[in-house]
Amino acid sequence: MRGIKGLKWFIRKLSSPLRVAGLELTDSSIKFLDLKKGEAISYRLPPGVIEAGIIKDRKTFINFLLKLRGQAVPSRRRPISVILVLPINNVYIGTFTLPQIAEENLAEAVDLNLKMSSPIDVAKTYYDWQEILGPRNKDQIEILGAFAYQKVVDDFIGALEEAGFGTAAVEFSSLSLARELLAKKIITPTDFYFIVELSPQGLNFILTESSSPTFHYFYPWKLVQGDSRVIALEEFRRNLESEMRRVLNFYATHRSGQKLPEIIFITPVLEEEISSLVQAKFGEYKFKFLKSDEVNAVAGAARRGLVSRSEDFEISLANLSARGVFERAQLINFVNVWRNITLTLVGFLLILFSASNFILRRTATEASLEESIRLGEPETAELAELKQKVEEFNRLVTLVGEIKSGARNFYPLVQKVSDLAGPEITLTRFSFYSERPASINGVASSENAAVDFKNRIAALPQFSEVNLPLSSISKTNEGQIFFNLGFKVNNLEF
């Protein structure tokens, strides 16, 4: 049994997935959580590094990210990616309904509605959507859409990449928080909830339906304190009551007849003061208090990081989907893992052959001395045969050395071909032999994309005899182009 468990452990190590953690960014802090490793890291940011959810001091911000990267993963060669959580004041959300339509037409219909309903210029926006699952009219589909400025998102992703982080998905704090509340069974997948969160930046008001945020609203502390340098308790109570009534009125207008089971407060302080206010002003509602260090957005993002990328279809506000972001990283990770396996096996065989060669040489020497003493003659037929075997082992050792040397040069070839493929090409098979032409099987979004790929390879001096036969191009059922590309590798100096 121990042997079987050890084998399973070894296989898991060889095929370990990319590490994905949660990372929440606010004006005052960076929070990192990896549930698989059980690792939580947080830093307080100096004032002015991030303001209103926008990077203002990029150099200082990247220095904090580098510090975090070094603490989370000391080795720069080991990849790590994050589910990036943005504050809700940078993200617009909204819901709309569609009639039941065919699955193949749903994405096109949703995209058209998102473009028409975008609160900001859609050309400068990253937007995405997900279906709100739960009890509803069977003749309708309810959609949650989210929008964010491209520049804001790209600035954060660019800083993360510069610090050595990959980005698996970009979401917003209300979505992360709702996921964490559902996972801890604080909310149910079928009811409506009103969530009030006290954060260092201000008050977050969130409405959820079927465990998805359908409305969120940020009220900064500077509106509470006004011209004063401190926030008076009475001003806090007055502003909290006013904004809660505004959100509840919005809810009553849009969800007529749907009763809220309770109001959830997430706060590190002022529980007693808020409780007395709610009892006095909102006595018709049930309410519950949760500590912000026990339920927070970064934990919800970290839970998303545990989901396989191929099964992650939640909203991601970036230029690539949650699956597409990982295609390049997965290829590099795959090549690195199997390169290490190959080198390990080659090294083991080299040691084995070297040990065998040493033993055979020693045996041959002892046999030669023994035979010379016993017979007083030169080499016998048996000794000649033994020497021939030794020479054969020497030849094998030399061959293994050549194999190991070649293994080091194979990775740059794979990396270069992957870079040349670009986002419109998906490589499905790559065959390379030192004495024969290489071949690539792949899927392209169009014939032009396949031809452009062939031309990019042909333009490099390391390749020659690049051939894309028309007979190798065919169309798949999904409308993509399958092709087979052949070429000769002149050298591996990339």
C-alpha cells in the first residue's frame, strides 16, 4: 500500500496544476490568500499608491508586489497566478433578462445587449457576463453583466506581470464576497440578500440574488466626514441610515413582492452602534453581523482559484477569458515538467551505464590478470568478447550524453514555435526528430491565420522547407481550420 501511495504522490507532483491564489487590491492594502497552501499575506499600502482604485505610484506598487512574490514563491522559475479582485467603485454591474433561446445563439444575444446597455464607452471597456442561476420564470434567462475600464484593468495586470504574477481572471469584490458567503452557507442559492460591508475606504452596499451580486454601490468615508478630519458617530449613523434606505427603496422598486430574509453586516468595529440603529430604524428586517477577518472578498477569490481553469466560466474582466489566459502558461509548465522528467531519466540511465561500465571494466581487468597468470598467454577469445561488450557500453554512455545535451536545446524550439503561433493558433501536436523534418498539427481560427503562421515560421533563418499543403487543411464542425505544417529545423540557436 505504501508503494502505491508513493507512486500516486509522485504522479501528482509530476502533473501538478498551476498555482492560483486570490489577490485583492484596495487603496490601503494588498491581500493574498492561497487556500491550497494555507498561506495568507497582507501589506498596508502608503497613502497615494492607489487612489480611488487607480494606480498612482506604479514604482512603489510594483515593489510591494515583488516583495509579495518573493514571500509567496521565492523561486522566480516557479509560476504563480492570481484571481485579481478589484474594488466595486471601479466596476459597473447590471442585470437584464432574455427569452429562452437556443444555446448557440445565447452568447451573441447577450453580447449585443451588453454593448447596448454599457454605462461607459464600450470601445474602452472590458465586459463579461454570467447567467444568474436559481428559481425564476422558465421562459426567461437572467444575465449579470459587468463592465470596467480597459486602462484600469491593464495597469493592474501589467504591474502583476512585471512582478512575476500571471492573471487567471479579473473580478470584483462583491462577486468574490458573495461566493465566500455561499461557500460558508451564510446565504442560500435561492434567496435575496442585502449586504453592508464596512471597509477602510468606505461603505459597500450589495444586493444579491441566487448567490450572485445584482447591484452594488460604494459610499466613501470622505462623504461621511465632510469637512471634518474625523468621522462623528452621529454623522456615521445618519449616513448609514440614509444610504440603507436608498438601497432598500431601489430593491423594492425592482423586486416588488420579493422579501429580503435578512440584512448581513460585515464589519470589524461598531457592531453595537449599528445594531441599535437597525433595531430602531429597520425593525421589520432580520439582521446578522459577521467579522471582516472571517468573511472577505480575497477568500472568495481564493476559492475560485481552486476551480480547474477549464471549468471556470464566471465573469472575468480582462482581454482574455479565464481559460485563454492560461494557454501559454500551461504550455510552458507542461514543457518544463516533461523536460525535467526527461533529464532525470537520462541522468539515471547515465549513472546506471557508468556504474555498469565501471563494473565491467574492473571485471575485465581482473579476468585479464587472472588469465595471464594462469595461462601466461595474451588475450583469450572470452576476454576479447568481454572487451567488445565494454566498448559497446562506452558507446551507449556517449549516446546518452548526446541525448541529455539535446534535451536542453529542445525547450527553446517549443517556446519559439508557441510564440509564433499567437492567440489565433492552437497547437495540438508537435513532432520533431533530429534527422527528419518537423511537423505541427494545429487548429486556426481561419485559413488566413494558418497561412500567416506558416509565413512567420518561414521568415526565420532557423527554419527551412516550410510546407503547408492544401490537402492538409480541413474545416472542423465548429468552423475552425485544422492544418498540418511541415518544416526543417536548421539549428536550435534561438
